[in-house]
Amino acid sequence: MSEITPEVVAQHGLSEEEYDRVLNALGREPNLVELGIFSVMWSEHCSYKSSRLHLKKLPTEAPWVICGPGENAGVIDIGDGQAAIFKMESHNHPSYIEPYQGAATGVGGILRDVFTMGARPVANANALRFGRPDHPKMQHLVKGVVAGIGGYGNCVGVPTVAGETNFHPAYDGNILVNAMTVGVADADKIFYSAATGVGNPIVYVGSKTGRDGIHGATMASADFEEDADAKRPTVQVGDPFTEKLLIEACLELMATDAIVAIQDMGAAGLTSSSVEMATNGKAGIRLDMDKVPCREEGMTPYEMMLSESQERMLMVLKPGKEAMAQAIFEKWELDFAVIGEVTDTRHMVLEFGGEVVCDIPLGPLAADAPEYDRPYLSMDDYIAWAGIKPMTDRPDTTDVGGDLIKLLASPNLASRSWISQQYDSQVGADTLQTGGDAGVVRVHGTKKALAISTDCTPRYVHANPYEGGKQAIAEAYRNLCAVGSRPLAVTNCLNFANPQRPEIMAQFVHALEGMGKACKYLDFPIVSGNVSLYNESKATGGGSAILPTPAIGGVGIIDDYDQMMTMPFKAEGEAIYLIHPEAWATADPERSHLGKSLWLDVVHGRDEGRAPPVDLTYEKAAGRIVLELIADGLVSAVHDISDGGLAVALAEMAMSGGIGAEMQKGHSEYTDAQWWFGEDQGRYVITVPDTQALNEALAKGTENDETAAVGFTRIGTTGGETLFGKSVEDMRTAHHSFFKDWMEG
């Protein structure tokens, strides 16, 4: 056994103070196995030691929430005795080092989080951030990540129905790969991770343990240095076909009464799964490491406990159920081994070769792990630090159509069809919509459907973390409303840089404040999530910190999918209306937000101005009205306005429907640039076949004070083959040009 020197402690990512806590917890010096276990359990990735304090402030409850944060995934009631189970997680560092396997195992890991709780996965989504397209490594990273997501999801048979992809130089040296899975289960058959019942057998199922992924959690909790490629052995290797077998075997066993508790082996592998099960059950755990199925010769307990080999699960079974469970897993050609038992010691005890090689009290490992209240800047000090330039002048445009073509061809607004075509979005035959504001999948055998959206605008969060946090939640809310779904709950993946820097911690704290405010007001609780810190790099060609990126995954319910809404223009001669805050149409045009807009960046090469504010009172009212208009059959198309402003939203509706439109500004005080390209929040575009019916409905609704805050302005009529003087076909050609030229040119 290796000697524990200060160098060995530092290599395990523990500070001197943290190592002192280890000594106090044990009352002695740890051996290497124990040090490794403390290292991964106290890593940022597993312990959330910099974020736990602030995560506790988020709203997590609602009448429809069955299980909030703390388990493998969040669980919400979707009626008829059914539940939706979902979560989003990061696989950022592994995907930069080895993009295919990093992204693939990110998908595999989030699938396990969901089916661990008894759900059959029904949809995947993702949120991807890459650096400059002209960065020498970026094409390789994009190709690898997209292939990895498609390769794993397609093979395992779960459709990928939603996602977003952005480019910015801040991600040059540290890309973000966030994966989300949604599953469906019977609400009375949810499985949890608390190990109970002294003497109950602990069983290992799935693939054998190898040496891949050792120290993966620790690697994910540190900045990249110049030697990023040297960390390749810390990246796990996935096998989607084994995962498919594991899903079916677990669901088959879950149909019996054999399982007491179940946990997937994700970050920190066998260590985290066993510690979390015992801690959640207020129990102890004893494992016989000689019985762990290994695929490599001579593996040590240290390697077995820290391996992050994929497609593995840990279960506690009822006594006497081992043979039945073993028969099921062997039928599916998976490993099955009884490797230990539940105890009442509140300790983790590992035995190997007839000796005790680890004996750690569980309290210090999990519940009593370090928790830091790291210093952070006030909002005013942060704004000063960020140095966001105010807009000194607002440029205008004399060629709306020409500017629109430039925007549609730019990396952040170009068609993502090159990406989405690599994902199987139809497997399972329940997918109802992709490529719109939200993906929609039918709840099999019912008239219900789940809507899924992933959202965040990092440039807003960087400019103003509080407003940017609000905006991320509000945009997810809007996207769900736009397809006719009632927003229910949120999962998130909080991607930030080094929390030991007060300006980065300020981004985190203030973004969570904004998110919490929005979630609370919109009745849109956060039920699961993940924190990924230290996303900054000194790797070759990389920058420093990423933009703060609190990626949001929203889930909503459509009670009858026949009322689902889509965004394409449906017919010629329909009225086009802009839904907007009532005050916006008459107030000072300073409200129009060209600041931080893509138009300002793409057309003028300027990055200036403040993040657009979010009016939550209006957002809630507008969302409710949109849902009512859809339910009453008064609209034929709905689209949320986001990046690129009103003109881009209209172009997307025109291109997807193959129909042009005649447009006019709805207010003379706004310049053309402000009106068509400003990124003001809370707005939708709708098309209306019968304007008289719409006006009658609106007249009835004005008695409601909240409804009165919502304005409707007619801005055009569908028809023809052009929009802003450009043919819809030319727009489509520009829209597809970026990926075509970049990947195939």
C-alpha cells in the first residue's frame, strides 16, 4: 500500500484543510483506498461543496412534484397514475478530451439516472456549447460529440427530440455537453436509493469493472491545464447495446417485489453508489471486493472503487430474491454478483483477500462533507468587473432582408439539421414534434404528450447573471407554452468556471437568485439537476472561463396531443400577430433591446449593452393566454421570439411552412433595427385564420388585470414566396449554408 505523502494527497485533489478533516474523521491516517474514496466523494462533482449552500434556496415543491432534488432524477405527477422522471447532467471535460466517448457516456449516464427510478426512457435532449468554428480543434469536437450522442441514443433506442447548440470563443478550451433524459413510470412504482434492512444482500449487475474512468469525478472538478489530452484514460467507454439490455433487465426485475433500493454507478462508480445508498438509508455497508466482477487482471480495491466503467448498477434485494434476480440478468447476458450486505454500523467496510482494506464512517463522506460559503461580488461590483460596454449609439438598418440573410447564415442561428439528422428522433414511434420550440412525445397508449425544451442564453447571464437566470427559466416556459403544453417543472445543468474566484461565484449566486425568482413566480419548480464547475481551461488555444451557462431543461404536459401547436405558417392569407407586453408597444423605444443581440454582433461586430429584463407578471399572463388561444382553436401557428428577434422568428416560420409573408412595423417610434432585431423578452408570434373570433375572445379577456398587460399587434399577413424582399428559398439556402460549408466544404 502506497505511503500517504503530501504529494499523494495533492494528487487526489484534497486541500491541506480537507486532509485534516479526513484525519479527524478517521482518527488516524487513511490508507490509499480510503484516501481515494474521500477524494472522489469530496470532489466538487460529487459533493457540490461550493454550491450546496445556494442550491437549497431554489423552489423545489409543487402539488404535482412527487420527488424533488436528492434522488437520481426528479419525479412529477402527469395524471392517470403516471409520472414523468427526468434529469439533465454534464459531461463537459470528458467530451473535450475524447468527444465521441465523452458525449456517448454522458447520454448513457443520464439514461441510467432515469431508468434507475423505474421509468422507461422516452426521450433524450441536449444542450451543447462549442468554441469558435475556426478554432483548429472545433470541427473535430463537434463531429465527435454529435456522433457520440447519436451513436449511443440511436443504438439504445431512445429518440433525441430537442436540443440547442451555440458557438462562442469562451468555449474554445472547454466545451459543454449537457444531456437530458425523460422517462415515464407508474406513479406508485417509483424506485429510490435508500439501502435498508440489515443483512439484505447488495448485488452488482451490468458490465464488468475495468480501469476506464478512474479519477473521472476528480478530473471533472478541476481546471484543464495544457496537458488535457493526457487525461484521456479518465474518460469512460460506453456500450449502448449493453445499456439496452440493462434497461430491459432492470425494468423486468422492477416488475417483481425483489428490489429494496437501486442506484446507478455514475461519477465515482461503486464508491458513490454504495455511499449514497447507505447514507440515504441511514445504514452501513459491507462489500467483499473479491466478488466484484472485473474485466481486467489484478485490479486492486482502489481501482475497483474508483472505476467509472459504464452500464453498471448496484441494488439491495430482499433476502431470498437473489436467484430470481440472477436468472433475469443472466437471461439478458449481464453480470450478476452478490458483493455485500447492508449493516447497521453507519460505516463503509471493504474486505479484500481476507483483510479489511477500508473502514470509513459514512457521515463525513456524504452528509458532513465540506460545504463552503465562498466569497462573491455584489451585483453592482460584478457589473463593474464584467466591464460590459453600454450602448452609446443604436445603429439602424436600411436592409432588413439583407441583415436577416446574414443572421440566418451565422453559426448561432444556422439550421441545425446537420446535427439533428444524425439523431434518431422517431424510434419508439411516439415522437410528435421536433425542430420547433419544444420536442413533443406521446405518452404511449394515452392522449397525453410530454413537451421538452432546453434553454439558456449565456451572453445574457454574463452581462447580468440575475436577469440572465430569470431569462433562462422564462424562455423554457415560453417554449413549452408555444407548443400547447402546460409547463410543470425544470431540471438544470449549472455550468460555471472556477468558484474560488469571487466574480465567478457571483455569476453562480446571482443566476440562481434569478432562476429561483422565476421558478417561484411561474409555478415551475426545479426537481433535479447537476452542477459543473471549474469549466475553464489553459489548454492549447483555449481561453479562460466559459460564459456562465445555467442550462435549463423544461418539461410540460399536453392533455390531448390533438391540440399540440407547431410553428410553420399553415396557409396563405392568415393574419400575423405579435404578442408582447402592452407597455412595450407604447413606451420609450429605449426598451427595445438591441444590446447583447445577435444582430448587433453578426451585422456590426459589436458586443455591447445590458441583458434584456424579464417581466415575470407579464410572462405568466402571456403564457396562459397563449395556452387558451391554442385550446380554443383560434391560432394556427405559434412561435416564441428569442435569438435574432422578431425577424428571425418570422423567417423560421416561413421557411418551415414554405410560405412567405407581407410585413409591416407595428409601431412607428421604433427604428427598423429595434423592431425587427431587438431581443425583448416575453414575445410570441401567432397566425390567426379568423381575426374576428380572436378579437371577440380578447374583448372578453380584458376584464382580467393580468390579461390587460398583454398586447396584440397585427404585423402582417401570410402569403407569397418572399419575406422582407427575400425569397423563402434563398433564406433556406442561407440557413443551411453554415454547416454545409463547414462540414462538407
